[in-house]
Amino acid sequence: MVLKTFGWSFAVTALGLVAAVLYGGWEAFGIVAILCILEISLSFDNAVVNAGILKKMNAFWQKIFLTIGILIAVFGMRLVFPVVIVAISAKIGPIEAVDLAMNDKDMYQQLVTDAHPSIAAFGGMFLLMIFLDFIFEDRDIKWLAWLERPLAKLGKVDMLSACIALIVLAVTAMTFGANAHQHGGMHVDKAQTVLISGILGLITYMVVGGLSGYFENKLEEEEEAVSEAEEEAKKTGKPVSAVAMAGKAAFFMFLYLEVLDASFSFDGVIGAFAITNDIVLMALGLGVGAMYVRSLTVYLVRQGTLDDYVYLEHGAHYAIGALAVILLVTIQYEINEFITGLVGVVLIGWSFWSSVRRNKRLESLEKEGVAVEA
């Protein structure tokens, strides 16, 4: 079952790592491996969310998502988007960006380095909003209850996530702007760049969130319409309308999935800039990671074990929060890519271990006949 589901991912991993060695030696191999781990750890919650929605869809729409959807995810978000974001930040054409990445790495490195404050501010704010919206939401299942309970109460305040994110952005811009001359780093005008880029990141998150909310509401409306149509069909003996409605609901479900998948893909792409500026290594690492998202989604749907390890989603979001902070710090200071990559792995591993312990405890209580809340 595992080999059948993950076979293609294993094959792509082997090809990607071999290509990395041929491209840049063992150092490139290590960077691609870290990018793979980062993308997989950040995308596990993506797979969980995708699987939860995908299991409601029929075989046709599942196949559409896992074929067309993976093409959009791998070639669109992971391969094309890094070129676009560098081109926009450095104010050069996409073709020129690719040409520089392949033929004049020193110039490309300089352009990316110059653009890094805007990339880091944009990405850091986007990731920070994902994290804040997660921790301020009141959930039935809590991982670090001592922290998540009070945060959930605070989350009842409207627009709290956006307010905190803007405060963090303002402090970041003012601090780095004020310290520019002391550290010999960015100049005073970089503070303005950081501020504008961060606001654009916040706007992007709100647009993506708004689209996701729109499709989610549409999906709920369509599901309600399907239920009503099915009830009506039982009385009138006309099931055709119900089938048509189901098709429309599946279409909106597919659109909603694509918006979600794009938003989750974005954090991996932005996070990759904290590890490497080499577009080839970035494409290899993120491409391999995206394949595992597909495999994990299929595995979770087929096994029906989405609820087995309930803290993994929490761990993934804490990793996103840590990555947001790291990106903002890298505007002024250098942070080793190994630290960046390992933070996500540690948090995911910790949440997995906590999930296993929880399952054993619940199983023990169940054997003793004690009633417990999952």
C-alpha cells in the first residue's frame, strides 16, 4: 500500500537528489534534502485539509484534483512562482531572471540579495497571518492547552490577527531602519521597502482567505441544496436534479481545494527563500516536496486515518509561525539554513509524538471503561 501510494514520490526524490549532486555537488544535495523536508513538514496540514475535502468527492473529481491539481501545485506554485517573485522584486523580466539564474549566478545572487528584505517582509507577513489565524481560533482539540486556551479567548476580538501582524511589521521596519547604519546593513530607505512589502503580504493573505471563504460558503450552500434536492427527489421520483446539483457542488469543491492548495503552497515557496536563493535548487526541493503532498493526500483518503494523529496540524502551524519569525529576522541578520530547516522537523516530530501518547492514553482509558472526550 505504501509503495503503491508513494512510489512516484520516491522515484522523483531519487531523481531530484541525483540532479542536485550533478548540479552543485554534495552541498546542493544537502540544501535540496532540507528543502524537501521543509516542504513536506509545512505541507502535511495541506494534505490533511485536502484529504478531508477530497474524500467527499467522487472518483472523477478526485482524479481531476490529483492530476490537474498537482500540475498547478508543482509547475505553477513551486517552479514558476519563485521566478516571478524574484523578477518582480528585482524589477527584471522572468526570462532574464531564469537566464541569470542559469548563466550568471553571481549577478542573480546579488539581485536576490538586494531584493531579500522585500521578499522576507512579504513572506513573513503572509506566514505570520496563517499562524495567528490558527492559534486564535477556538478548537475542540488543543495541543499545548496552557497556551491555546487563553489565545482562543483573545481570538474572539475581531481583526486581532491583522492588528498584531501590523504591529509586528511596524516594529520590524522601524527597528531595522533605525539600526541600518550601526550594522552596516540596509539603508534607511529599506524600512519603507519592508513596510510596503509587508503590507502587500498582508493584502495577499486577505485576498486568498477571502476567496477561500467565498468558495467554502458556496460549497456549503450547494451541499444544502443537494440535500434538499435529494429529499424532494424521494417524494417526486425525479433524481436527475440532485445529480446535477452534486456535480455543481463538486466543481465548487474543486475550486475551493485549488485556492487552499495555492495558499499552502505559497508558504513553502516563501519559506524556501530563507534557505537558498538558488532557483534551481529551490525548484528541485519544492517539486519533490509537492509530490509528497499528493501522496500523503491519497494515503490519508485511502486509509481513512485523518483523525489518528490530531496534533500534527498544530505542529505544522507552529512551524509556519517559527518560519515567519525567521524570515523577518533575516531581513537584518543571517540565520543558518540548517536551523531553519530543523525547526519545522522538530515541531512536526514533537506533535506526532504527542499524538501517539494521546492515542495510547485514550486507548488505556477505554480499556478501563472510563468515558473520555476525544
